[in-house]
Amino acid sequence: MHTDSGLKKMLSANIEIRDYLAGLIKQSRLKQNERLPSERELVEQFKSTRITVRDALSKLESEGLIYRSNRRGWFVSPPRLEYDPSSRVNFYLLAEQQQRTPATELISQKRIKGPQVARTTLAVAADEKLIELVRLRSLDGRPVLYEFIYLPESRFPELMKKDLEGSLTTLMQRDYNVEITHEDNRICVSAVYDQVADALSHINGAPCLEIRRIRYEGERKAVEFDIEHWVHSAIELRIPSH
Amino acid sequence: MHTDSGLKKMLSANIEIRDYLAGLIKQSRLKQNERLPSERELVEQFKSTRITVRDALSKLESEGLIYRSNRRGWFVSPPRLEYDPSSRVNFYLLAEQQQRTPATELISQKRIKGPQVARTTLAVAADEKLIELVRLRSLDGRPVLYEFIYLPESRFPELMKKDLEGSLTTLMQRDYNVEITHEDNRICVSAVYDQVADALSHINGAPCLEIRRIRYEGERKAVEFDIEHWVHSAIELRIPSH
DNA sequence: CAGTGGTCTAGACCACGAT
DNA sequence: TCGTGGTCTAGACCACTGG
């Protein structure tokens, strides 16, 4: 008996479909942000079923080659935004440096107790409220980032009267004299649900790139805690060192 | 007519199953590395179908709460390894600092032309060969990292006679007098296929965390190019700055 | 060998987007 | 209203794992 280890595997149907679409994309027969054929059209073309077609599409989604827009269809991903989380370049500047059009929508602003992890991180007193900002950021009209920002109210009085759709770093510096000395970023693959999934035009449980950030002024004083959920195909992190 | 926007959504079946299993895990009713009930058992328990059960499982997988082992079952993820790619701590030390048992298997070592991206990055001459090392790294017996390493042969003569399962950084320093001055890491979510997927006990097209790294000795001389594919639930990157 | 997940068939109904 | 993707039913066969 020999084993198959040296032989090529049979292509399964979903890989065939994936390879076909990946080919179209790589040859630019499908251009960036162009819609793919509908799932039912692909079913016909490949004499297959929607389960199999959707398997192929979700593989392409995992790779970042395509993205979905809820109930509208599947689209070819544009190049990823290169993002160095440790740099102080803000979102607008970053996007424009890479010939993209940024936009920010403030989804909500609240004075709340906030999640325990934020309270602990920011070391606020038991009776102190946090300010929670929820923002949705887009590139060329496509939502790519849903973020929660927590700030200690005591350090930022009157914050909620300001313009909160621009660069927070700039605002903090200008109006509150905050100088960020260092930060701590944690990055992992996670999943989005409910309002986050909806806003990013994703399904419940779709993978995302999650960045949790703590910003400090001075050695130990945390003044900002963020949780960012990125559409994973929209971003590539770049971490230079030393 | 009112809209539903203020109301709670109906739970779909796959979310119900997800929530049930997520609850068991968070309450430690299922312990780390413990196998979940089989898909068919869950089908019975929830009077559902495998499609729906697998939807729920893949959501939990995206979140990193569970991982799969090919055709063996689904298992509860242990805590993520915290990894600072810019630190010089090697894999063994890192794992042991976090009470994990590391292992490395050298899958292959070859003298080859190598992929164009590696040749360009390392700026090798047209006739020079690269050394390609392929390694699989595990934590507590679970494969978590499949990596391709490219090195210019001219800088590392006789490399293939050495022990290539330990720390390369240490080896390069000791035997070749290489002092890494800086590096450039790029991180994105991608997907694994074929031998990578097999080795990580994943299915084709499953998402992974991909790290591409260039190491330099001196300002511009690249001496190492790596592509790492991490099982995403096994890792959390930690990037301190300034 | 039995049991597992991996892949697939051939449909169905629904919610939502575009028009 | 129609077409889209999102969810689901009720099965089937295959490849591989582990005893």
C-alpha cells in the first residue's frame, strides 16, 4: 500500500469556485469594489448549490480578497489600509496619505458607568462616570472600523459639547493639554455581533481584527481606553521596531 | 407603522446554540482543551441540523473560544499566548514564561530560488539560492504556528547542517555573528490552505493571523524574511510603544 | 471498525436593499 | 415589488481518527 501523501489532492468544488473567482480578481477582470455575480448565478454557472458557493465566498472573505455588504452582495476588496497603531498619525491623515477618502460618524455619546474592564483600566473612583463614544469610520464610503472609546469624565469636562468626529488626540491635546507619553496595544482576531456587525455590514459572528488600546499621560496614568473592531480585509498593521 | 429598530431581535437558532456553548465555556463547565459534544449530538439536543450547528461552532471559532482538530472534534481554547513581535524573546522562553510547553518540528529545509517576494526583500543576486526552512510550532501539543523562513545562503553557509529547531536568532548570533538592528512586521488576517491548513489541523480557507517579518542587520541589509501563519485563537499580539 | 468532522445536494422561507 | 443574501431543513457520502 502506498499513501496519497505525494499526490495532488482532488479539488473540491468549493475550492474550484474559489480559485475561479480569485483568478478573476487577480487578473483584474473584477475590479476593486465591483460586485461579484450573485450567489444564485454562481450556483448555475458551477452546477452547484448555495452552500458550496457560500463556502467558496467565505474562504475568499477570510483571505481578504472580497467583502460583503449585508444583503447587497459581495464585492472585491480594495488594497488594505496600512496602519501603524503606535504612530500618532490620525485616521484622516492616514487615509489621505493612501489616497483614500475617510469619514467618521459619531454613533453615540454617553455618560455611563461603562464596562468593568474600562473602569479598572482607567482606575476611576467608584462614583465617577465614564464618557463612552461610539464611532463608525469609513473609507471611500465603506464602513471599516467600529470603535468604543472610554474616557474618565473628570479629566475631560465638557467633552460632550465638542466636535467628536475628528481626531481625539488633537482635541485632547488642544483643549485639555493632554500629552500622550506611551500606549499599550493588544491585537487579536475576534468576532463581531449585533450593532457592531450591523454597522460594518457583516453577519453575526464574522471574524474581525480587534485592537484594544490604553493611552497614558505620564508613567502610569491611563486617560483613554479604546476597543476597535476592524473589517479584517480593510487593514494591515505595520509594526516597525527599534 | 413602527419599525423594529428599538426592539430586541429574535434569536436565530445558530446564535442560541452559540450562546449556550459560550455559557458553558465561560462558566468553566467545559474546561480548556476539553472536547465539545459532537456535532450530531448538538443536532439532537437542539432539534436542529448540522448546517446550523456548524454555523454556531464557526462563530465560536472566529471569536477564539474554541478550535478544531481535523476530524477529531472541537475543543475549548486555552488562554491566548501573549506575543510581542518586536521583543527579542524567543518562542521557547515566551511559552515557558506563560506556563506553556513549546515544541518545534522542522518540516523541511531546502536550497531553492524561493518566492519572488523573498528574493526581492533579501536583495539576492540572480543566481544566488535561498535557504527555506519550514517549521511547525506547538503549545501543549497543539499546533499553533506554521512558518516559512527565507535566508540568503551566502550569509549563512553550512546553515543546513545546524540544529534548526531551536531559536534562529540565537544561532545566527552565535555562529554567524549577526546582530539584528531592527525589523519590520506586517500583520493581517489571512487564510490557510493545503499543507499549512493540514498541519494546523484546519480546513482549507480557515482564517489565520499572518505575520510577515523582515529582519535587518545594519540600516538596510535584510538578512531574514519570515511568513508566519498563526492559529488565530492561540495568540494575542501585544505592542507597547514609546 | 465505529464515530468524527468535511463536503455536498436540493430545496425552503425570511429580512432587507434597491428601485 | 423583485432580487439579494441570511438562515434553515433533512438528508447523503466521503476521508480520516482512534480504538
